[in-house]
Amino acid sequence: MVLEDAQQAVAATNRMLAAVRAGDVASTELPDALEQTRVFIATGTAFQTTAAELIATREHHGDGGAELLGNYIRESHFPPDFAAEFVTVESQQARRFNMVHKTPRRSHRKGLSVTQLMQIFPTEEAARKWLESEIWPQGPYCGSFNVQSGIRHSTMTHRCRDFPNRPQFSVKSGTVMKGTKLEYRDWAITVYLLTTNPKGVSSMKLHRELEIAQKSAWQMMHRLRKSFATTGTVFGGPCEANETFIGGLEKNKQKDKKLSAGLGGIGKAIVVGIKYRDTGQVAATVVPDVLAKTLQGFVEGHTEPIAQAYTDDGRGYTGINRPHESVNHSAGECVLEQAHTNGIEPFWAMTERAHKGIYPKFSKKHLQRYVDEFSGRHNARNADTPVQRRGIVSGMVGKELRYGDMIADNGLASGART
């Protein structure tokens, strides 16, 4: 069964590659296809490491499958640039084995100290060149590589030669940084702070650390949260789905603001999430209610038809069009064989800690961007700090968020004082 699935996956991948090479793919399909490929690669890597460890255990290799994975990579004849990305898989698997059996937490992760950060970005020019190398790995690009560099302009650094009027641009163009006057070092340092603070960074802390206006820090954080946003995430295996309510306690509200509607979730924002058990990846979104149409639509939209869904006994999940098992929380039941939602609870716990400790107030108007930030950081939590930084910067491309769009009325309360 596993071998047949693997062969079908290889065949499907070859068909996709042939279609892309032939140019027989609609432009509108490519972004979602790339996202699905990312999930496929993550799942495939999890399968490889788990299978190698299982073989090593059965054959008493005692190395967690590290040697088996190393031989696989060396014998696969990957192109040099592709193999370079995976050359450390053997040692990573050995470290993973040692971590699980000998050391607590994620001691295998490669971090980055503040001292090292300052050495990497001693000047504004160094920060700009780093951002350019991450966003333009093959050189300055404006839809064409025919670019003039080092132009004389106060903010723009390049000129596009192949387009009418030869427009000027910089690495901020076409990214979440577009239209800002913040220094490149501010962006580079904030990206680092986002990866090293699991519960996030408040705009007031950023205002003090970078010596910039609080309003500037606030909008920079929201722009970077935008870089975490993804679409089209679909999981193919066992998943846990659950929802949480975010907001202040009714008893703590002023008398004229109390809803006195009874249930604890009344007046709070609702976030529904799903976790893929095989990889630990999560997806979450803000929803208007917990009706069956909403919850089932979310789960079905993020899973393949054959994926097993595990939920609590909420009525909104009853009748879902997926293989489904539930646990009866109302009766004090936490686990029923494979049915439980304990896997996604740590994600909600981190979100709640951020709400209580870092961001005392999540406005409904901007909540989705906070959820995107927590989801993105959770999904990259096992990666080295430099890899996490690259992931955030790559997510900046093709996304824009102007200050006017942030403060524009979208029908939801911003929580701002009037």
C-alpha cells in the first residue's frame, strides 16, 4: 500500500513537472500549486525521516536512520545546487535522534545571537545587501534581469531597462516594505526579533528598541505579519480541528460594555484551526460563527477527502464530509483511542499567552494577521533561526499593505481609543 502510494506520488510529480516545462499551466494556478508542493515536500521529508528511523530501529542500527538517509542522498545524484540544500540531512537526523533520546527540547536548532546579528548588519548598506540577496537570489529583478544598478536617487537603487520610461525601483518595491521610509536595518532586526520571540513583539517594545515612532513600529509589524499569510493549504492525513475564543472576560468589562448574554464565548472573536498530525503543521483563520456550514467548510477546505478528522463533540462538526471521530469533552472525556484534540492545544496556548502577555488586546479588525503570524511561526519552529528569517523575507514578495489600508474601515472594531 505504501509503495503504491509512493509510486503514484512520483508519477503525479513527473506530470506536474512536464506541464510546467511545457508552459501548459495557467498563471492563476501556479501560486496555489507552489503552496501545495511545499506541503508535499514537508510531508515527504517527514515520511523519509520516520521511515529511516523505523528501519534503523528494526535492524538495530542505533543511529536513528542517519546513515540510511545519508546513503540515499549520496546515491540520488541530485543537481549540485539541490544537493547542497540537503547535504546536512544525515547529521540533522543524527542530531534529531540524539535530541529525542538524550536531550530536552530543540537543542539541535542553530540559533543566532544579538552579537552575531550586529556583526551581520553593522551598517545600513549591509542590511540592504542582505535583503537583496534573499529577495533577488539571482540578482536585481524587475520582471527582467536587464537592470541598471547604483543609480543616483535618494530612495531607489536600480533602474529597469526593458520597460517604458525605464522605471526606478528598490528591493522594497513589490513587497510589504513598499512605501515605507524605515531603514533596511530596522526591517532586518525586526525579522530577527520575530523569529526569536515565540509569543511575538509588541509595537511599544519595537519603538523603544529601534528608536522609531510607535506608529511606525505598529505598521511594520502588521506588514511583516502579512508575509506569513498563505492560501490553499490542504492536508492529506489525520488532522485535529478545534476552535478557540479570543477576547476579554465578561466580568472584567465596564458595566455599560457588558453583554450579559450568558455563554463565555459571547462577544469574543472566534478562531478555528486545524493541525496535521504527521508534520505538526497548522492552519487557522478567524470565522464569524461556529455553525456547521462554517466549521465544516473550513475543515473540508483544508483536507483531502480521505483525510481522517478528529474533533470535539461540538455540533458544528456533526455530519462533516470526512472520515470523522470525536471526543466528548462535555462528559469530561479527553481521549478516545485516536480521537483527541490535544495536539492543537499547545498552539492555542501559545496564542493565549501572547494575548495575555505581549498583546493585551487583539482587535477584531486586525486579528487575522496576528493569527497568520502565530501559525507561520509555529510551522517554522523546528527550523534554524537563519532559515526562519529567510522564510519571512521570501514571504514579503508580492504582498503589499499600505497604512491607509490598515486603518480603513472594514466593518470590524479596531479597539482604538476615540
